[in-house]
Amino acid sequence: MSHARITLDRDFTIGEVPRRIFGSFVEHMGRCVYTGIYEPGHPSADEEGFRTDVLELVKEMGPTVIRYPGGNFVSGYNWEDGVGPVEQRPRRLDGAWHTVESNAFGLHEFVRWSKKAGTEIMEAINLGTRGVDAARELVEYANHPGGTYLSDLRKQHGTAEPFDIRLWCLGNELDGPWQIGHKTADEYGRLAQEAGKAMRFVDPDLELVAVGSSSSAMPTFGSWEHTVLSHAYDEVDYISMHAYYQEEDGDAQSFLATSLDTDYFIESVVATADAVRAKRKAKKFINISFDEWNVWYQRGLDTDDQPHKVSKGWREYPRLIEDEYNVTDAVVVGTLLNSLLRHGDRVTIANQAQLVNVIAPIRSEENGPAWRQTSFWPFARMSELARGQILRVAVDSDKVATKKFGDADLVDVSATWDEEHGRVALFLANRGLDDAADVEVVLRGLGASGVRRAEVLDIPKGGDRFTTNTEQSQPVGLRPLDGVGIDEGVLKLTLPALSWAVVELDVSTV
């Protein structure tokens, strides 16, 4: 049996839980939009063509903010193509994913869908093939009350009131050679500076996200952030991060420890942003928008999953990167969420990519059902319960050896204290493949009077770590975690091998 001892103290907090870290992402890619959130003619479709079965799962999952419309897609996208009468919208080739875009779903449809889903909008602009003019015009169309050509055009298109979109991404992954309109850091930094300035001339209260590195493995990582912020520091509020992880060559232990790379990535970007701040003698801090993250099994470049390498003909909404997530993947997703939460003083926005079908926690079939993937559960519970203050966690855990990251804590944890509702929530993962872990949690200044809820996701009976949820069967989910108790201020529990758990406690301050 493995062991871990965790200490929480009411007086040692990181800051308020930034609710925007429980964000998601809808891109015009594969079947995320078409037959995902939007499918007129589906048995569950409402009067606007939105799949209500998917909407109900989205509400259950609880994303707070959704990034739209891309992604690689946005770097070749004309926003004007997605507004106005649907029958008059142009069909376009999308070079990013080698598909045909009908534009049947656009900005107005997404705003209406977001209201039904109860989510904030994070709008991305095209700084690949377009620039300052298109950026400021989109802000005017979306946010200006009326009395100008573009704001009145929005009204003619059926929406009298402004969309009031506050959060904007200044492009996407422009550090990457795969991106339409790929740029150097100096080229992008100047463009972001001028686009942001022009957008704020139209609406001064915007929050702007500059493009950061597409991964910590990029050859320009570090220098990209420094150069971009040296140009655009005054105009932006956030710098973005993207990261995807997968199990490689059967190395499950390294895969289960990938949140250590997330920790390193976040802390490096924060250090770079703060170095620019010091050099400029600026007062404000630049925070992190981790606006793409997930498990993604990136296959060879000669498959249909990769941009620019698709050999088949041009198609509408083909199946692209519809990964089926297993138990191991769900535990990793839980640890990545833990990393984001532990860095919630600086990572104040995050978006799991993507919401439906495309490397997604929710799957759907055309004219068929929708269901929860294994990765749905850690996100849903953390979005529900992570409120109030982020508690600092002191962890003394047995270690697990990994090839990529050296020794990692066997038990990974994050925790929050919601004083208003008298609740402490703990989110724990056991990275061990074979052994259960006995865990003690010392609660200082937090008088725990009982366990409200204790649930665990682990290998289902008769399954293994590769068990997935499918259209026909969903064996992986949360079940009650037995044997959880409190003894003289110490919470005691046992985590099964390869598991993710949530424990919710009734507490008072003492």
C-alpha cells in the first residue's frame, strides 16, 4: 500500500478560484459544430437547430466560457461570411482542415447558443490572413449599440442589442509554421499591438489575449513570449498557452505525470511575462489564458487528422480527431485541471479543447445519441465544486518513477475552500498503476463536521485502464468512494490504483 499525507490550512491560500479556468472551445473543425452542437433535423433539435441533448450535457459539464470560432480555422476565416441570411452566406474552402465550410452556423447562431448554454463568449479574430481593419470592424458589428453602418447591419441581421463580447483572442498559434499567416514574433507582436489598440478605440473595455507559444516544445518558446509582450504589453491582458499530451510507446507513468510539464510551462511563461513587466516598469501583470489544453493522440502527418496533409477530397464536417478517451486519459485530465487550479492566481482563463466530438468530453452521432466520455467527469465535478479560495497544498507522498519527468508524487491534489457554503473540496488522483494509496489530509483551521460527497473514477469491474465509453455502453463514470472518514481533524481515505476522486466536506472555520 502506498501513502500520502496532505496538509491544508485556512490561512494559506493562493487566491480566488478564477471561474473562467473551466472553459471550453468550439472550433469549425470536424463535427464540433455540425452534428455536434448544431444539427437541424435531429430528433432533439430545437427551433434554431441546436441539439438539446448536447446542450443538456454541456450544462451538466459546466463550462463557463467558450472560445470560438478557432483554432487554426480562424486564421483563414472572414467573419462576414457567418452573418446575414443563411441562404446568402458563401461556401468556402477551409485550408486549415481541408474541408468545405457552409457558414450555416456563424456569430449570431453561436451567441444564441451560448445564451442557452449559459456560457460567456471568448471570440477569436483572424490575424493570419487579415488584420487591424477586420478586427476593429468585427468589434463594431458585435458590440456597438447602433447608429453606424456595422452596428445597424447587425440589427438588420436580427439582433438589436449588442452582443457585448468582452473577451477577445488576437489570433491563434501564429508561432506555428502550420498556421495560415504564420509570423515571426516581431511581426505578430506589432500586429497584435495595433489590432488591440484599434479594437479598444471602438470599445475600450475589452479584455485581450495575445498569442503565446503553441507548446513548450516550440523552438521559439520563451523568446516568442518576450518579444510579443515587448511590443504589445500595454494593449493586452493575457498571453495564451496551448498544450496537448498523449501516451507514447506505452509509457503510462510519464503520461500520468504530464501535469509536471504543465507546471513548468505555466511557471516559465509567468516568469517571462514578469521579466517584461520589470523591464518596462509596468504596474499591471499579464495573466495566462491557457486556451487550448487536453489529451490528444496526434497520429502521423499522413493521416486525415492533420492540417495540410489530408489526401481525400474536400468534404463538409468530416470526422477529425474523434479520440475515444479511456480511464488513463480521464485521470490525466484530472491532474491537468489540478495544475490549472493550483496556478489560479495567474492562470485565470483556460479552455479544454474541444467541447463536442473533436478530442472532446462529449460525443454525438449524426441523427443519433450524445454521451459522456470518461474525461467529462473530472471537468464536471471540478467546475461544480471548485469555488471560493484556492488552498495551498503541502504534499508528502510516495513517488513514482517516470522516464520523462523523474520522480513524481504518486498522489496529485488540489483543493478549494468555499467559506460562503461551508465547504472544502478536494480533487485527488492516484498515478499508481497497480497499488491503492492511503491518504491522510490534515485540516488546519477548518473544522470538518462530515463528508458531503466522496466519489471516484477508476477502472470499472471487468475492465482495464483502456476501457472507454461508447455509444453503446458507458461503463466509466463516478461511483461512491467508500471508507472516507474524519478522525480528530484528519480526513482519511484510500484511492484505488489509477483513479481520480472528489471529496466534499462540511467545514467551519476554527
